[in-house]
Amino acid sequence: PQALIFIGANYRNQIFLGGASISVSEARPELAVRATRSVQWEGDLQLWPNRLTTQLDLVLDSTLVGNYIDITDVWETQAEVSDNNTYSLDVSFCGFKPDLQAGPYVWVGKQRVAWGSAVCLTDADVQLFTQRQGEAEYQNYGIDLVYSEYNLGLNQADGFWINKVYYDSGVGGTATITD
């Protein structure tokens, strides 16, 4: 089968992730009839590892119809998406480790233990803390928790994450301490 229109130079390709456009190529050079070329996407694809499987679509598109009518303005807002020029695949990120990780050990009170183990706290682990709320000071007893965090990611951590420690429950339980 043959296409109904001639495609010259300056067509653009587009990548969608989960139905949202994430990148549009630069104008492509002319591709001769029956010719094939390998394309390395020159756009900055913002694909971040997560736990989801997401559909990635490549749409081969044109800014020209029959080399006569320039539809660039229409193309910018309504890509020519159809089963005939859209190529899809499901993307999953497998084997990635989290970018922020805790060190192997934690100090609970005065005891150093490995994450995933157990600790038996005694009165020797309890300390007196001074808490401030506005101008007022309060004395409370509590237990120190000291751990290390490592950034193993590709970028500097932005500082807007929250660490949570759960006790008397599993992850997502109601009894938490947030720092």
C-alpha cells in the first residue's frame, strides 16, 4: 500500500507518555521513498523511574499536506494521531533503586542496629528533651533516632521530601513520627 500524500522535509515526530505530549522533534529532513534511517531522539525526554507501567507513543506526523497546504498552526494544537502513524509500547522501569536511601544502620536510643532487625529498648535509652512551641518550652521524654541518608540519584536532592518513621504499625499505619 502507498500513502495518499507526499511527505517532504520539515515534518515532525512527537512522543506521548500516558497520553500527554512530552516532546516534539525538530523539523525532520526529507526521507526518500522506500528509504530507511535510524533516528536518535534529540529531545530531552523526561522519563523518570516509577512503579507504574505507562504507555509511550511515537507519532510520525507532518506539517505539510501534499506539499501544498501548510497546517503548522493546526498541527501544533491537533496532532495527526491515528492507528496508521502511531507506534506504542508499554514502559516499565525495572531494577531501579530509590535515589534516596538510608544507611544500613540506625541508632535507636543508645543502640546501633541494622534496619530490618529488632531492638529492645530500656530506660537507659530514654532522654529528656526540651521542645519549644512559640515562646513556651516543654520537657518531654523520648528516644533518639539517628540514621544516615544517601543520595544515589543522578541529580541533587531538592530538599522537599519528608521522612517518616512508623512505630506500632506497618507502612501507612496511623502511629507515625514525622521529621
